[in-house]
Amino acid sequence: MPKTASHHNGSRDTGELSWVFGFRGASDAAAARIAPLLVWQFAVGLIAGLITGWLVWRIAWPVFEQALENLPPGIIRIAHGRLDWPESLARRLSANGFLALAADPVGDAAINHAADLQCTLGPSHLTASGLLGSFRVRYPTGVRLEFDRIEALAWWGAWSGVCLLGVLLGTLITLFVLWWGLAAAYAIPIWLLARQWGRALTLGGAAKMAGASLLTGAVVMCGGLLLYGVRLIAVPGLTIAMGLHLIVGWGALLGGLVQLPGRVAPRVHSNPSPPSAPAPDAAAFVRTPHKPEGPGSKNPFGKTRPPN
């Protein structure tokens, strides 16, 4: 069972995997060791990579394979930033409800598909368009790519599995870099805010708490991707999920900050003052009359003078 960590400035070795999700999880991560956070990051990153790979395999892989089969006969070449296409007419290569691929070697045809994302090979650029807008990527001028339909299908059969594994590992590595980059960016503002609120938090604890809160938002995003993959939500719903995962992550971070204990005021060590001597009695300052010493006194100045 996951176990929470108690709060103090140092790290705590509980011997169990600490919970890092939600308000309490983010708060506990600030005082816990970094190892449980790394384990959870690897687990969530692996799940996100598997979901992303599943989406690519379910959505993009059939479209890519069908597009390669529908390539026109002849040599297709991309060189010096230009597309050399065997035909002069635009054509749709492949499409489903998620993705559509097309070729427009002249650049004056409007090919519309009922897909969330449409990618079109133009004369000098690749255009990606969808509900959220469109953008263009120019072909690199220093790259020369040349193939025909047979070569493309052979390459796809040999490397499609490796590409899918690359999607999984690329997602995992990208998330690790993104999470720790954002944790480092959030650390100083959160640490300063904790000092302003009188909360006990070190700078390293602020980075760990930020990293834990990002995992809470990532879980929400993974759920949104799953719902989109099974068509329970469309692109607007996926957009809402993207915004919601940011809000949930920030909320977990601020909620964890509120859960932190207050700082302990430093103890002031001072030497106690010695007890003051009692004030002398005023009667002690009253001069008493001098009594002459008797003959038996040892005081030589107290002897009486013999009579003349």
C-alpha cells in the first residue's frame, strides 16, 4: 500500500512507495525521497507512451499503410525543397475519421475530408489542417528523398514496428524532460510563495512537489486521450481535456502548498540573568553610636587611657 511521508526539512526513507497524486500527495512528495517520485513518473510516462502508441497504431497506421498502397506509379522525389510527383492532379491517398492524407503537387486544389486532421503534400511544403487551424512545414532544402510505391511498402513492412516503439520511447523521454523542466521552472516561485505564506518548504522540496502535481494533471490527459481514441469525445472534448489537465496540475500544486505545515519559529537562546541581590535594609545605613571597648578587648585602639 502507498504510504505518505511526514513533513520535515530532510527526506524520509519510509521503505514504501509514497503516494504523489492530489493535494496530499503533492504535499508529501516535498518531504519524501526523490526515488518514489521517479518511480511514479516512469509509471505514468510508460502508460502515456502506451496510450500514445495505441492511438498512433489505431488511427495513423492503417492510414499510412493504405496511402502507400495508393501511391501512383513512378518515382516520388523530394529534393531542394520541392516535391516531384508523378502526376499533376491532386488525389486523396487515404483517410478515416481521425486522419486524412492527400497529395497536391500543383498547390491549387482544395481537398476536403471529414477528418479531425488532414495532411497534404504540397509543391514546397506539408500542410496540416484541422478544427484548431492549420500550419505549414517547408521541405528541408538539404534533404533528398526518392522512392516508389514498391520501395515504400518494403520499408514500411521492415520498420513500422520500430517506428511504433520509437513513439512509445519518445513519449516517455519527452515527458520526463518536460516534467523536470517545468518542475525546475516552478520551484523558485513556489518556494517564494511558501515563504510568503509561512510554510515549511525547501527549494528541492518545491521542485519535487511541482513534479508530483504535474503527474496528477498527466493522469487527466491520459484519460482524455483514451476517451478520444474510442470516440467518446471529439476534438473539442480533447481540447477541453488539455486545458483541464493544466488546471488540475496547478490546482494540485497550490493545494499541496496549503497542506504544508507552518514553519517553526527559531528558538532564542539567552543566558538567564543572575538573581538580583535583595536591596539592603535602609536601617543598615543608620549610624549606631560608638561604644568604647572594654579592657579585655583585643582592639589596641579600643583601650582606655589611664588617668593622669
